Amino acid sequence: MHALRDTHHSRNFCAIQVKTKILIVISALILGTGCGSSSGLGKSYSYKPSNVTWNGRTVNTLIENRFPEYGMGTANGCCVKAQFSMDVVTKDDKTIIGDIKNSESGDPAHFASVIFFQENQTDTVTSGFDGKFTHTIHTELERIEVNNFGYETLVLNIPKKWYLQRRRNRRKRKKKRAPTTAIMHALRDTHHSRNVSGNYQ
């Protein structure tokens, strides 16, 4: 009886091993097929790659890993994710206004997390339902990360020279506009004084 029981037990154990191996092979084939269909995504994307503009100028060279590699054994794996597009406008030297969208559909990226890495601190804000956000930075900006479920993380590295140059350019534009404003005020005051003098004649 013991011998029959042991024989029956060993047969069941072998059957389980065989089934396990079959499941492993099937899983590997499925994953291999999935990755095989997405392994060439460096050239052909299911989603358009990220796109970023800064005050109307394209700055895609600042994006880290703009063309992620998908497939088995890669950091990104087989799951192809959507990517962001972001338009940034600097209202002044400190205020940043952003508009985040799906790079392919153009739909707003609802409630995306935007992390601002600065020289001495890190701030996090969340975009609204319309994908827009406004944030005031306190020190020199070094890096921006945008995260949301189902999206590839958008990482924007801000070189110090590049950021400082943008700030200087903005100040130069302000100085160029200043004389025009002063002239307009002078003309207005002159016109006003003439009207006052005419009233007393």
C-alpha cells in the first residue's frame, strides 16, 4: 500500500512539473510576441514622442530619454506608454505657466504631477483638469519632471547657462519696451497740458 501511494504521489508531482513547464513556455511565447511587436519602437511609435516648447520655442533637446526603448530586457519593458507634450511660458523670472497634453491626441493631461527641482529645494504641483498649472520658483531651476498614470515620465533637464540666458533675454526685451512706454506717457502728458492751456485761453 505504501509503495502504491508513493508511486501515485510521484506521478502527480511529475504531472505538476510538466504543467508548470508548459505554462512557463506559453508565457514566454506570449511575452516574446508582445515584445517582438514593440521592439522596433525606436523608429515606429504607437505614441508620438514628447514635445516641449518654452516661450514659443521648441526645446526637445532638453528632454531626457525622449525616445525610450521598449522590449524584453529593457528598462521600459514591453508596455508602451503615452507621452506628454508641454508648453511653458515664463510670466516673469519666477512664475512658470504650463499646459500639459497627450502628445498624440492633444487631450489635456488631467491632474499630472509636476516636480520642480531647484538649487536648494523641490516643489510639487498638480495640473488641473485642463492640464494647466502655474508655479512660482524660488531658486535656480535645475530639472522638471512630469508624471501621470499611463504616461512615460517626462524629464526636462535645465542647464544652468541655458536657464540664465533665457532670463537675461527676457530682461533685455523688457528694457527695449520700456523707452516706448516712456515716450507714450510723455506724449500723453504733452497732449493733456495743451488741452489744459487751451481751456484757459
